[in-house]
Amino acid sequence: MYNVVTGTKRSGTSAMMLALRQAGHPILGFRFPIVLKRNKEVVVTNVGAFEPVGLEKHDNPGGFWEMGSITDKTGLLSEHKELGYSGDVVKVIASVLPSSDPSLINKVIVMARDPRSVIDSKVKCKSDPNPITGTKKKVMALAYICNICTLLKWLVSNGKSFMPVFFDEMIDNQKVTMKAVCKFLGRGNYRKGARFIDGDKSHEHTEKADSKEMLDAISYYNLLVAHDIESMMKYDLNGTINRIKKISRDNNIKIKTNN
């Protein structure tokens, strides 16, 4: 059975994977996606150990530590049973993990970050050529709720042991965070792992809570901070999905399911 690091994109999953790797945990994943040029076409893959070209390093200089489509498209399926060894750590983003075969998953680290900071990070992401408008931010705020709510429902319904780790707390208290994580997973040198968490990284957000959608996302995040999982599970998920569809339809916005 694999251990998993999950969370929304830009929530600190890559930082946690790096810290676990340095703490001595065996991980499945590559530092950077690989960009191969073939007849003027660019093919991106995670297979290999070459240095990438392009903007990948600028977005995450510490690496992404992802396992190709398992991380952001399929999750861990029955066909991946023999991919690694029991106890290996795999990164699977929050919107994809519920598609996984639960029998392959042991313990789960859930990275959590204030939705304003998540959207801030996406706006600043150098590899995203498309501007993120105020309307798109509303959709992203509601998608944040849907992804976390769906994830928690899946974890609880499948009886999975999971531990929320908050990005701000990880940055401010590296040793305390990694000690708790290593204890939860039952192995690892937390001191070595903590040294690879960038304590100087800013976790202040410039994104304003100027819409009902963002306020709802912040309120939902605060429930997780309060460890009120019961209230999070009762959230009107279908109603939130319908709000996303309406905003997207009214503003001709294409919805991405893996944000």
C-alpha cells in the first residue's frame, strides 16, 4: 500500500514531497517533467532523469516530484499495484485522488492552504499564459471547496487515515511539522526533512476576499483549520457544483476538472 501526499494545486504538495524525500521516505516521482523536442513538437513526460528545459524550474525550483498521469489525471489504479513498494510516497492532487483504488492507499497527508494564497500562487505562476480574471477567480474559489469536500468524503467513506498539514504552519514551524508528519507515517528523520522547507517563503496573500465565492472558500478552509471535519462533510457540494456551472456558462468559461 502506498502513502499519499495530496492537496489542491499550489498548496504545498511539492514542498512536502521534497521534505519527505530528504527525511528518508522512499518516493515515487520525478523532480521535474521532462521536455523532449521531436520534429519541432514539444512532448512533456515524467519518464527519465534528465534536466528539463522551459519554465518548470522557475515555478518550483525545489521540484514537483510527480508521477506523470498518476499525479494529475488517473490517481492510483489497480494497474499501479506493482509500480513501487509498500510505504512508497506518491503525490496525487486532491481532485484526482477520489478516482484511485482505495485498496492501494495506506495513509494520506492532506496539504491545506488559504484559498487566497492558492489563487495568488496560480496568478503568479510563470508557466500559465492565460490571465486569471475576477470571474475565473470566483470559479476557482468554488472549485477549491468542491475539491476538498469531495476528497474528505472519499477519505472518510473509505476509512482512510489522513493528516491535514497547513502550509503556513509548515513554513513557520518546519521541525514541529515534519516531526508530526514522520510520526504519522511511522518513519523518517524529521530534522533532515525540515531543513529542506523554505522558512523564508512568504505566505502572505494579496488576493482580496471581495466576492461571496471567495468568502465561502475561506470559511470552508477555516473549518479545516478548526478540524471540524463533520461540518465540512455536510457542505452543500451539489449546490456548489451548480454555482460553478452557472458562472461558467454565463461567462463562457471552460471548466478544468483537475485544478
